[in-house]
Amino acid sequence: MPLAIALLLAALLAPAVGFLMSKRIPRGLATLAVVVAGLVVLGGLLTFVVTTFVNGVPDLAAQLVRSVDVVSGWLVSGPLHLSENQLSEFADRAVKTLQDDQSGITSGALTTAPTVGETLVEMLLVLFALAFFLYDGPRIWQFLIRVVPAVPRRRVDVAGRRGLAALVSYVRATGAVAVVDALGIGIGLAVLGVPLAVPLAALVFIGAFVPIFAAWSRTWSISGLSQRVTSAWP
């Protein structure tokens, strides 16, 4: 998995390395500049998202309380006609379930530390492989195709290069879709007054490069927009 992620990132950043090399910048220095710039952009974007979310937690908590009150009122006065005692029993049952599962939650928290360590190691592997792919990708490919017999080696070489070109085009198209999604959803959230519109748009942009998460985040954002429009409709 780290090698696959590094290959995708290399396909995204390789044109930048080629551009710097066309300006007579050495390949090593161009690779270093692109990797550092990518880390700075990604780190700054994630820091902005996390900081904005942390600062917006009080507003989200207040909105959550209001939402819970609205749902509780609908359960009592709506078609279900639940009583206050039933709601209290449900809340008490939920608290009791959490207390009974406290040991499971604790064990899950204890297994979080090794997971974080493995994630950090994999991130370092991605960074290590990415640097080598950007710096010496052609020679790595020539080394790999040496195991192919001499007769079909030429065809395998051409197929691999065309496959890499298709991967570069795919990553570029995904980036364009990510920008369009982030701008469209961010503008829609801002116009409708949804809290944390900018960090949500940033999350949509980042998630667009992960296929499953991209579909989920796009659907979730659009459903949030539709609910906001429905609630504001006279």
C-alpha cells in the first residue's frame, strides 16, 4: 500500500519535477523542492482544517444540542407520540450500554497506539519511496524490466510507459474534479450559512483523491446542502 500511494503521488508530482528540470535545475534539487513543497501544502491544509474544526467545536456543540431538542420534540409531538418517560428510558439505556462496554472501549483505545505507530511508519515509507520514484524513476523501471525476456521486453517497456502516462492523466483529472467539487460545495455551504464551510470544502478536496471517501464526502455534503435548502424553503 505505501508503494501504491507513493506511485500515485509520483504521478501527480512528476510533471512539476520535469518543469523544474526544464529550467536547468538539477534533478536532485528539483525532487527535493517538489517533495518539500508538497509536504508544506498538505501540512498547511490539514493544519488549517484541524484548527478551524477545533475553533468551531463550541458552535457545533450548540447546534447539536438544538438538533437533539428538535428531534426530541418531534418524537413527542410527531406521529410517533412518544412520552417523556420513554425518551428518558432510552437515554438511560444508552448510557448503561456505554458503561457496560467501557472495557471494550478501553481495549480499543489501547490498540490505537500501535495503529498510530504503524501509520507513521507507512507515511515514512511513502515519503521514502516517493523521493526515489521522483529522483530515479526511469532507472528503477529499467531495472525492473530486466527480468522480462528479451523478445517481449520492448513491448513491456512501451506498455509500462503508456500506463504511467495514463496514470498521470488520471491523477490530473482527479485533481481537477477535486477543485471543482471543493469550490462548488464550499460556495454552496457559504451561501447557505452552514458552519465551517471552508474546512468542509478542504476536506472534500483532500477526500477526492480517495475513491470511497470521495464518494461518501461528496454525497454527505450534497445531502447537507439539500437539507439546508429544504429547511429554508417557505
